[in-house]
Amino acid sequence: MAERQTKEDLAALRERIDGIDRKLRALLNERAALAQEVARVKGLSDEDEPPVYYRPEREAQILAQLRADNEGPLPDEHIERLFKEIISCCLSLEQPLTVACLGPAGTYTEAAAIKQFGHFAKIRALASVAEVFREVESGAAHYGVVAVENSTDGMVKHTLDCFVGSDLSICAEVELPIHHALLVKRGIDPQTVSEICSHEQSLAQCRHWLDLHYPTVSRRPVSSNAEAARLAAEADRVAAIAGESAADRYGLDLVHANIEDQPGNKTRFFVVGKQQVEASGRDRTSILVSTRNEPGALYKLLAPFKRNDISLSRIESRPSQTSSWNYVFFIDFEGHRSDRTITKVLAELETVATDVKHLGSYPRATP
């Protein structure tokens, strides 16, 4: 009797689930049809500039509202991931997007691109960060995704240098937890490894672990973690530091997981493109500032932020590419360029700096 009741209860629950699935399918198709209508209306615009279909500030507002209204049992991060894919799917009906990132396939940058744009965007893997910038500048890709900062190892200086000579803007930022693994070719004894390959940032993020477990093994920086995994797949005595997903992609054995020195290790990525992004209500702004090499120059740059109570999240100096012993400063701060206080600060900076380059105001990344 109990078994029969259980079967009846399960059948009733499954019937309810089937009904919900039918409603979800209908609602998803209704949303997709509205996305197509949005594309049609945007296409009717008589403005000189082509219509913009990807609106990161609008997406950030949608996801923030979904998190705020979420009553469970699905956690907020699962809700966000589901709706990211729904938005990605609907956006592909408006404008199929091509997104450039550092390759080959399997890099953390590729994972960040998928996190931001979903699986319905076409991801194009390139050999260098500079190539990602060029691909977007030429129009061959709509957007690019580049790593800019790691919580353990600091700023990615090559990315900052690319901004100096580029007219691209920052459209969004992505944060990705980074967990490294030591990988070797299948069937190989890890104790026979004579070289460990990875991107220089990953080698730095695992320095103490490597010093403890492989102190005498040479370390070779390569263009990406995915490239390191490819090399390990081809050589018996080469190990790679990469994400666990690279083990399946390149046919490797996982020797040790989570070998990063800091368990909270994260990397921050920028989405670069040609558009200026409107305010989302939770924004960050990035600028490049040049100043004369004179006493008190940095103080003069920072004073407007102090006077207007603007929180700086990052300041980094880089050598100027136009003059020896002069520097440019990469500055991140809270707020949007259109905010009245931010407008005031930028105007004050113009009076004390030799040049202020606005890199973009964009929605802050969600955890």
C-alpha cells in the first residue's frame, strides 16, 4: 500500500513539473520574441551610429533585481547563471556576438568570457592580449575579454600597457575564482617531471606550493595555462599548472588540486569594446592619468578624490610610452562618469594632470 502511494505521489509531482516546464517553454519563447522585437525597433533608428544590442548596464540591473527578489530554494548565484544563459540566448537572436579572448581553448579568460556572455556567444581564442585589442579595434570581434588584476599577484601590466595606445573602452568587469591544479600526461609518474609550465601569473600564484613540493624543478612561463596543458599532453616530463577542466580537455591526469597559495584567489577581467556604457546604479570608473615628474605630482592627482569623498579601489603606475622617466597612473574608483560628483572630480583632474584618458564607466562585477 505504501509503495503504491509513493508511486502515485511521485507521478503527481512529475505531472506538476511537466506542467511547469511547458509554462517555462512558453515564457522563454515569449521573451525571445520580445528580444526580436527590440532588435527590430532598434534597427528603425535614424541615428548615424549602428544600434547597440549588448547593454551591460541593463543586464546588471536585471540580475540585481533577480537576486533581490529571489526567495529560494535556488541560491542567488544559480539564479544569476540561469538568467545569464537566457539573456545570452535572447541576445543571439538580436545580434550574434563574437567575443575575443586569450587562447587557446581552455584558458581562464575563456571561462570569464563565457561567464559574462553565456554559451550562445562565439568565443574566438587569440594568441595574445594585444591581438584581442586589435581584433576588437578592427571590428572582427564585437568585444574582447582581458585579464587585468589578480588578488594574489596584482595587476596584469601588459593589459594596462595596451590601454595606453588603444581607443577601446571598458564596458564591463568580471570576477572569476581561480583554482589551479598540477596536471601531467596520463600514466606519467609526477616524480619524473623535470619542468613545470604555466602562465607567469599562475606560476607566481603557486610559488610557495611549488617551493615546497617541487623545489628543484624548473619553471617555464608560457603564453597561457591552456598552452601549458597542451605542452604537457605532448611531453612525458612536463607538468602544467592550469584549471581542472583542462585535464579533460587535453587528456591529462590531475596530480594535485587547489595548489594556489591563497585560497581566495580571484582574477578580475575587463570586457573591452567601442561603446560607452550608461549608469547601472552600481558602477566603477577607470582612467589613465599622466602627470609631470615633479614633487607633489601624485598628491595633486589624489587630492580631488579625497575632497569629494570618492573611494579609490586601485592605483597603479606604468612607465610612459612617450617620455623616459615619466609615468601614467591607472586609477579605479567607485561611481559613474555621469554622476555629478565624478564629473566634478574629473574636471579638477584636468587642471592638475597633463592628460586624463577616460577608459570607461561600467557595472561592478557581482561576486
